[in-house]
Amino acid sequence: MTEAEIRWKLRSGRWQRPMRGVLVTHSGPITGSQLLWAAVESIGSGAVLGGVSAASFDGLRGFDGGPVVVLVDAARHVTRRPGVIIRRSRHLGSDDVHPRRSPPRTRLPRSVVDMASWAPDEDDARAVLAAAVQQRLVTVAELRRVVERRGPLRRNALIIETLGDLGDGAHSVAEILYRKIENRYGLPAARRQERIDAGGSHCHLDVWYETWRVWVEIDGGHHREVRQWWDDLARQNAGVLQDRLILRFPVHVLRTEPRLVAEQVATALRQRGWEPDL
């Protein structure tokens, strides 16, 4: 086609140009996948998707949205693109980038570590590491190898600490926060995600002190569906009927008032016969 024909397609709205050097040959909405492709193609040779933009293609759930993230070689100068965050890296070899996948992108363990390093706060950094492991997309060992290969990162100590918690069996940010409260305030070690019979059906308890029959439930949801809400109440009712003492805390209280959580759990345990080590 001639340049005149292309310009006519764009002027008439039959085609679109979302970024420099990229044409979309239809008039309808541009999909998220097309936008990711457009960013990589606009920047050109050596550009790869990174962070959440790469991880979403490899199955990570719960972190969609936000600007497109593209990685380029550290020595390369690239002008800005609308809606695109351009980051530079010295580590874009085959250990970090899929050699054959399309669109070109970092391998999932690298993508997850980058997301944790770039996260706006520490809880978000912990959340992405926990989610990737919990969704069984990566292993703790794979994430550790990325950290070791990359050298010091932003939030390096936090990432290493969180991977240690995940390696010890923690499954979520709430679980990691609660474990720190136990250690800091001298509470006994509880069993996590214990499967129990709750009135004819089986469920998992967030934190279970079996010897003293104290159950701590951590509520991370701000908006629950009615069915989920009732399931939680039914499970709690069954616990009461089975002589379990139940305490409930929203996850933000674990973060903002850890002493209060520890004091209330300790009081419940002492009522059931626990004697703290002095």
C-alpha cells in the first residue's frame, strides 16, 4: 500500500495508530493483548514485556491493569510512549527472557521478582510473591535463583525474607503477618490451614491452636458475596458448637495493631490453659 492509502485509512477511522510505527487494521476497540503487542513492536528490536505485563500472559491472576511495562537494554535510549512504562535492565539474556514465546517477555520467575521490587508498598510486594507461589505458577526455589542471579534489588531484604516465609509453608500475606506476630510476642506456633470437619462439611482453618482449641480467622475480604458470607458464618457456628473459641481479625489490623492481636490471642489461650514461657 502507498503512504497516501494508509493515511486515508487512518483519517477515515478504518485503521488506528495506537503508537508510533504501529497500525491496527480495524476500527473497533483495541484489546489489551493488542496494546501489549503494539508497545513491544513500537519500541522495536530487543524490547520485551516485563513485570505484570509479562506475568499476565503466563497465567498470573489478580494483578491485571495499569500501564504496559516494557524492558529494554540498559544502554539503549528510547523515547516515551503513551501508556507505557519503559524500564532498562542489564539482565535480558536467555535466563531472564523466553527465547521463543510471543509476545517477547521475561520468564515468569523474573517477572514476579520484578513486580515485587517495583511494587508501590511492602504489602503489595509480599502479595505478588505469595500469589505466584500459591497459584502454583512458580516455586520458591525458582524465585530465589532470580534474586541470587540479579544481585541487590529494591526491597531485596523484604523479598528474601518473604521467600523464606513462603518456603516455610506460608500461603498468603495475612499468614506471613500473623506468623511475625507469633514470633514477636511469644505466642505458641499454630497450625495453618488445618482441614477440619465443620458440621458435616470440611473446611480449612486459617490459624488453629489445637491443644487449646482456639481458632483465629483472618478476614482479607472487604466485599463478600452473600453466599461466601453465609458459608463463613456457618463454619464459625459449627466451630462454636464444637467448643472452639474463635477470634476474627481483618488483615489490616494484623498490620496496624499487632500488639492488640497478640494480647487478645494470648488472653484466649490463657483462658484455655496455655502458660507462656517467661
